[in-house]
Amino acid sequence: MRYYVLDRGDDLSVELTEQFHKLAGEQGFELDAKSPEIVVSIGGDGTMLHAFHTFIDRIPSIAFVGIHTGHLGFYADWKADEIPELISLMSGQGGPGTPKPRIVNYPLIEVEITKKSGKASYICLNEFTLKSVDGTIVAQVDINDRLFEMFRGDGICVSTPSGSTAYNKSLGGAMVHPSIEALQLSEIASINNRVYRTMGSSLVLPKHHHCDIYSRKEQNLLITIDHINLHMNDLVSVRCHVARQKISFVRYRPFPFWERVRNAFLD
Ligand code: NAD
């Protein structure tokens, strides 16, 4: 098995990475930074976002596994003291009655950004946001090439189903099960009064729909793609749709989405 480990860089994560390499070496796993089959993230959800973007060009051929060093993460199933168990399951030595590993695929969103100076396309695991740097943003939102609303406020968040429990949740958006291929558009502090009006509710768009966000004034904007920040002052538009590719996670034991949600927010 060809694998790679990406850690958060703190003492505990680095120590766990060394432990992982040692145990993986004993099982004959091959460390491969270029074309791994499995990428292990050790840290938190943010580390998984880093791992995802590090291997963005190889997403279809990689399966991710997350080990968390603090509280349970959304993208991390394994605790720090469970690395020996994880390695034995990865090497197929789980013993009788061990469930077979499953690959689960989560939808992603593709964001095509058009600036006066050129075009670029990004894939998000959690979300894309468009935010103001110095004042209210003015943006026209079209759905499937038809005008939907003129937005004024702090910004707009477009999240994936697995990202719906992150920033989107803080904005009052719905949590969407990752088996639903959709994107969710949520408002960040929209202005609503007799003059300006937006829908106010989050919108969930299916796979075959798209939305376009047009910048409608000269404005300094902050665009975020997961943890990545991009400053732009010449944005023309952003098209968002569910991406064709998906991210794959290997599940060596079941950990249903709603259990993660309960664990993270209620327990
Ligand atoms: P960070 O370390 O500040 O992480 C923020 C928190 O988001 C962490 O507690 C992390 O565990 C959690 N998180 C990340 N992905 C999640 C997911 N899919 N479901 C539930 N919780 C999740 O920042 P970072 O590590 O650079 O992560 C960037 C992410 O932070 C962004 O993708 C965004 O979702 C999130 N964020 C949230 C807010 C907010 O809730 N107000 C604001 C900015 C960014």
C-alpha cells in the first residue's frame, strides 16, 4: 500500500506521524509523497482541508483517512491512541468479524472565478465564501442563468454537504447529509429593509443547477476556498456548481454522519 501522512505540525501530531511511519513500515507500507493510494491526515478538520488541497490534482485516485489529536473532527474518525488498530485494519489483519473497509464519497463544489485579469477554477471540500473587506458587498445572484436576487450585506457562503456543518452552520444553514449531491447558498448578514431585500433563507441547489454571483460595484473582496484566502479587487463573477469529482474516505469501521453531528454539537 502506498501512503502519505500530512500532520498539523504541532508536537503531538509530529509524534503520531512518526509512530504511524514506524508501524506502517513494519507492515511493508510504502511511503509515497507523489502518488499515494491513501492519505492520512493527523490533526484536526483543518489538517484534512490542507491534505485535500495538497493532493487536489490526484483526488480521484486517493482515499483519505483522518486521525484527530483533539476533540473528534468531522473528517477524522480515529483517536490518537488508535493508530495501531488503524494500521492493523489497513493491512487487512482486523481478525474475524471485522467489517470490510468501505469507501464513502462526498460531493465537492467547483467554483469558477472570472476576474478582469483572467479566470481560475477551484474545488472546495467545505465551502466558498465571498466577503467584504471594507464595507457592504453588492452582488447579483442568478440561479440557472435567471436573476434571483440582488444581495447587499457582509457576504455569501456556498457550502458542500460535508461543509454544511462548518461555516454554513454558523450562518443558520441546514445540515445536509453528504449522500445528497447538492450545494447550499447561505447569506452572511444580509441587509433587509424596505429598500433592499434578499431571500433570507439558505437555498439548497441540486447537482444539475448552478448559481452565478456577479460583483455589482467596484469592491475589495475576500474570497475563501476552505482555509485558503484570496484578495480580489477586480472580480467579475463566480459560478458555483456541484463538482464532477468527489472526495473518497476509507471507513475501516462505521461512523454515521448523524452520529458525528450529535457527537460534535450535542454530546
Ligand atoms: P479553524 O481552525 O478556525 O477551524 C474552524 C473550526 O471549524 C474548527 O473547529 C474545525 O474543526 C471546524 N470545521 C472545519 N471543517 C468542518 C466541518 N466540515 N464540519 C464541522 N466543523 C468543521 O480554521 P481552519 O482549520 O483553517 O478551517 C477552515 C474552516 O473554518 C472553513 O472551511 C470554515 O468552514 C471554518 N470557518 C468557520 C467560521 C464560522 O463558523 N464562523 C468562520 C470561518 C471559518
